[in-house]
Amino acid sequence: MDDLPIREELRGKSPYGAPQLDVPVQLNTNENPYPLPEPLVERIAERVREAARSLNRYPDRDAVELRTALAAYLTRTAGHTVGPANVWAANGSNEVLQQLLQTFGGPGRTAIGFEPSYSMHALISRGTGTGWISGPRGEDFTIDRAAAERAIAGQRPDVVFITSPNNPTGTAVDADTVLALYEAAQAAGPSLVVVDEAYVEFSHRPSLLPLIEGRPHLVISRTMSKAFGAAGLRLGYLAAHPAVVDAVQLVRLPYHLSAVTQATALAALEHTDTLLGYVEQLKAERDRLVTELRAIGYEVTESDANFVQFGRFEGEGAAHEAWRKILGHGVLVRDNGVPGRLRVTVGTPAENDAFLDAVRELKKEQSA
């Protein structure tokens, strides 16, 4: 309806989404392809059954038990000690980002990200009335540190997004670049710097979590959707100075995390070692995809995530045409709109084989 009194910055925009088509191999949404192991399913049932006995009451508003368990996981795996006061959890990392922008962004304020990157950063910014600034990346999809510093100094954003590993390119950001951009943001702002580590468990590089020490305006955002194979759970979290955790609680909805969500996440955290074992399998498969795609003749962006960006498909509309032909072989990948490139999620070995067969056929057609 053209006369619907929608906010002007939302008029004509499209919601976030990826095609969900009924095809044999779906490799377009960066999901973990492995179902949860049966012992974990049983443990979830036990914890949810226990929580169900008190569903007539509101859940723990502050999710203290869950935040304590998440802090223990971060301390064990990321090389830096944090406590529950450093951790906040919400319904997916998108809600974490939304709460951060509600708190530190908003009307009259701006956020910057370095694109192509996770499109929800811009969408949530607009949704919270935060002005969006598209920052530069290099030809190899890494952040050009000098150009980024100039953009921050010139635009003086209130929130800076750094995605590592980056979606959709898979590229990681080194600690020195994060530190340089943090210093630039404090000189220009001070600004909140949010490092989105949704895929960090798949990275060759260590987490940037230790950088929060002594940097009260630095936030690390995480999710259980990817490495934990729990996309359907919708559980995200952040680690930061306790003052940031206190601040986001000013905008959180009352009792925002259900008792069932908290119980399920706690069960998953009990099975961390098993789930991270699947991550190691996916990392090996990712590296195999990179090697095979290059052998076939495709250009591949270095990836630290559970997906791979590949191409280059020359000509207007060529990437989407390649997407369509791959789909014709029963394999769904992602056309993110990055010129000349597509993105494939790492699947099971059999799914990856089906994808590689499809792109081999595509290369033959292109070479004919």
C-alpha cells in the first residue's frame, strides 16, 4: 500500500531473506549440515521437561546460569577469561546487534560497516533509525586499513562494525587492523566497535576476544547457530565490558529469553566438545572445496568460515545465470549480489561432491 504511513528510510526496502527451494542439496544459508547428536537431543528433552514444570512463571530475566555457561565456554576456547558480567545473550546474534544499535545508535546517529559484508548490519541500522555508512574494502575483499581509518575519521560514526570472518567473503580480520580501527573510532567518537564473530569457530585465526581487555568500547558478538549446529535455537551473545552489558539491558524486552531457549542452550553447551568435533570436519571440507574449486578453474576468496565465495563470472547477470544453472543440477547456493561471485555453504562430503560435480559441468559449458 503506497499510502501506508511507513517510515521513509524503510520505504521501498526489502526484508532480509534467502531463497528456500525444495532441492536435494541446500548450501545457501550457512547452516551446519550435521543434525544434533542423539545424546544431546535427549539432554535437551530432559532440560526442557524440567523447564516445562515452571512455565507458568516467567523465566530468569537475566539468564544468569546461561551467561555463566557462555562465559565458561569463551574462557576455555578463546584464550581470555570472562565472567557472566561480561556476557549478554539474546534471541540470535541479530537481536544482540539490534539491542546494541538501540542503545548506541538511533536517530541522529550513524553506523559504518565495510561492504560487502553481513547485510543485516545495514538493515538493523535502518530499522533502529541509525544512519548507515558503507565503508570501503580492497579488491581482495580485505579491509583496507588506511581507507577505513580515513572513513571513520571523516564520518565520525557512533557504531563501527567489523565482521571476522566476513560474510559473504569468508575473509578474516587481523588483530592489528581491529586495534587500528578501534583507536580511530575512539579518536573520532568515541564510538562503539562491534566485532561480529558469528563464524569464528571455523577460522584459522584465534578469536579477537582478548582485545576487549582495557577497551570498554569494544564488543565481540557471537552465535550458537553455526558452530553449535543450532540455527533453530536462535541464541546469540556478546562479550564486552560489564558497562556495555548493563547498557543493553535498558532496551531489552522483559523476559526476552524464554525458559525453553535457555534450557536448550545450556544442554548444547554441555556437549561443546562433540559439536566442535563437527566443526573440525567442516573446516577440512571447506579447505577441500577451496582446493577443488581452484583446480577446476574458479577464482576463490580465502575463507575462514563455513562457506566459500567463488567466481569470477564475467558479464552483467553472469553470476545469477551461473546460480540458475547450478540449481538445475539440484544444488542451491547463494547469489549475494557480489558482482561476478557466488557463495556456497560447506555441507557434508556427499553434498559437497554434488556441488563440485555441478560446477564442473558449469565450467565445461562455459568453456565449450
